[in-house]
Amino acid sequence: MTSFSVDTSDKGPQIVTRSEEAAQNPQPQQTAAVATPAAKPEPPPSIEQLIASTETEAGVPIDSYLGVSANEEAAVVATNAAAPLTPSSPKVESPASDVAAPDPGIDPIQTASLLPLSEPGGVASPQKGRLPGLMPLAERQCRSSLREMGVSFSDVAAIANGSQCGIAYPVELESLSGNVAISPSVTVNCQTALAFAEWVQNDVAPAARVRYLTGLKSVNTMGGYSCRRVNNGTNSRTWSEHSKGNAIDVGGFTLNTGKTIDVSPKGFFAFREKGLLKSVRASGCDYFNTVLGPGYPKHNDHLHFDLKQRNSGRSYCK
């Protein structure tokens, strides 16, 4: 006999409530609502930190390599912090000792000529005014002019005699152009020698030739440099231009014929002699600042010529 069984179970979808679903599938615990922000990356190490780490790893302070102690470094830092900030000039390295320095374009002779010299021969303290081994430009030019004129002279040692007397660069005048002798030779400064040589060449020699139809053999001098006051110190407190080598005294002239014309008062009929002496005395004022002669006290037997500088700039001819 055939039997049948009937399945009475519910074949539809099973209904599950939320509570049951939650119980069957538990959810993981939710993390904090606000996430923690990511940490910032660390900055790269500074130079000081690198040096410190290098010192630590090597075991030797870096200052020992540089030859600077910690105390010295601290002192330098403190000094730099206290010092005002000023622009520094670029350091110019001096040339090596075996390399010649470039020529700055300064003439040492020209520079030497800037040394203080007195009127005009440079008598002020010859020891101070004279530069050893180097002659001022004005003195060199003066000597060059003398040589061009054919003047014979010698350089002599500086003269220093107290605070009022002396010549920084004296010359001994021996003869003039045309072989005109200086008898005896005189020591003066170069500027006085040059003025005297020009006067004899341009005026005295031509005046003698015109009047006597012969040449001039010698100029007879009575003094050049002499450390004394004016009028040989008689009742005077003023120092003579002779004390600076700034003056020459002339006692007369000798012609090639042997005739000598001395500087002294002449007789009424001595026309040529008086004419010559008057002419050369007057022309001397074109070369010198002072000319004195017969008729002026203490100058009856000679002519005095000097280069005295006066504040007025005027000459004094008597």
C-alpha cells in the first residue's frame, strides 16, 4: 500500500529581526570620531648639530683641527658682536720682496724739492733741510744752468754754524763763462752764483769791452759766505745776507791787458773807469734785490750784491 508523507515545514524565507542579526554578526568597535593628526616631519639637522655629531663620532673637537680653542672662539664671537658693522676695505696684498714695486709716478727729486728751504739758498737748519744722498730739484736745475753757461764751480759740504748761519747746498764759484776768473773763489748758495754769473756775462764783460776794447780777465771778490751781522756786526742786530751765502762783495775788475779797475771813488778825469763802475752797478739791480756801493756807509771800497727777499718785493739799490 502506498503511503504518502506531507512536509508541513515553512518553506518561505526566514524572517530575521535586527536584534537577531546584530547578535549573529557583531560589528567591530568604532574608533574615535576624530582621528589623531599625523606627526610633522622633523627638520633637517643644522650645521652646528652636524658639527656636534661629527665631533661626537670622531672623538676630536673640530676646533682642534682649526687651531682655535673654545675660549678664543668665544672671545672672537663676543668681539664681533660688540664691534659696529662697518664696510671693510678689500685687503691689498703687498708685493713679494723679490718683485719690484710698480712705479707710482712720483719723482723723488721733485718730491725732495718740496723740502722747506729758506730764501733762496736754503739756510734754514742745513742739517734738517739737506736730504742725504738726494738734491732738491731747484738745486739740480740751478747747477745745470751754471754748466750750460760754462761756469766752473764745485759742490761743497753743507755749512751749519748756529741757528742763523749756514748753507744747505753751497757751491764754490771758481770761474765764469768766457774763462773769467773769480779771484779769489767764493762760497755761496747756487742761486746767488747763478745771478752773479748772468750779470757778469750779460753786462760786465760787454761793458768792459766797449770801454777798453778788451776782454775781462777776472772779477776780484771781497767775500761770499760769512757768518756775521750787517756792517760786520757794528751797531747792528740784523744778520747779514752773507750769513746765508746769499751775497757777494766785489772789489774790482781786471782786464786782459792787466789793468785793474778797483771799486773806489775816482778822480774827475777818470771818465772810463767811472763810466764802467756806474754801468755795472746800475745793471746789477736787474739780477739782485740789493746793490750797495761807494756812497753807502761801510761800502766805499766794494760793491755788495745780494738776493734778500723783502715783503714788498722791491729791490734796494743805493
